[in-house]
Amino acid sequence: MKRIITLMILAISTISVAQENSKWTVGVGFNSIDNTAKKGTFSYESKDWNIAPVASKFSASYEVEQYFSVATEVAISKFSGKSEYNGESIYATDVNFVAVDVNAKYNVDHFFTQAKWFDASLVGGLGYFWIGEATNRSFNPGVSMDFWITDSYGIRVQSLARIAFENVKLSNNHIQHSVEFVFKF
């Protein structure tokens, strides 16, 4: 298995000669959903965060102009029946979470630094998400930071606030944090 993974990494490295004009970035990683808030307050207790134990965040983005890109992101998770949701326990069993988002990203790090190993972006977009059988649409403001290990490979840390269009108990506002391994080509 280690040989196969090593060969895949070498093949991708060989195919993707580092380019300054890379337009596409794809990512895979993990996400957590923080929905422990009670009305008007936030409880930052990580024991109530919902984290899938497998790769659960997938993204693809295209750089439209120098500082502007458009991204499609899919997140999969599970809400534990034991964790709090909007300040109270409401599930008897675990329920699935799926989100599909289209976000715009505006790169702002050029205002502060010219470092090639770091990209910081403001994020804004629209999404649709499912929690069990409940669905909702959302506005997604957030921040994203890419730390480039090489010209083509990096790590992305992102936080999005999903602000639901409809105020319902089961599929309401929440915060999604994610960490992804990203590849630029």
C-alpha cells in the first residue's frame, strides 16, 4: 500500500511541473461542524463538534483573475445523537450531514505580504445542505488560508459560517472548519 501511494505521489509530481500560472486547485481533507450555539451566544466546546473520521471535504477552484477565484466544495459529516445542536440535544440517533457550496474567494494577502508560500482569502458564497431529512440554503461568509509546501502542494485551513436562509430548528446556522491537502495545477 505504501508503494502504491508513493508511486501515485511521484506520478502526480512528475506530471505537474510547478507552474506560476496554475489556474486549478483541488483539495481533499477533513471538516468539523460546530453547531453548539444557543441563541445569542456561542459555546466553543470541541466535545460537541461533529467530525467525520474519514476524508470528508472535497473542493475544486478555478482562478478567474489574479486575486479572484470560484470554488465548488462538498462536505460530508455526521451529527452525533449525543452532541448538542443549537444548544440542545435533539437527535436520538446519528444523522448525516451533506453540504454543497459554490463560493467566491478574494485573495487579500497581497495587501500584507508578497510571500509565495501563503495565500489568505475572504470567502463568500451560497450553499445547500442536508441534515438528516431536513434541508436548507445558506449564505457562506468565511476565511481561507493556504500554506504552500511547494509551488503545487499545500495545506488549506478554512472556516465558513453557514447562515441559513430559513430559521428552522434542525437545519440552522452553523460554523464549518476544515483542513485540506491541496494540489495546484
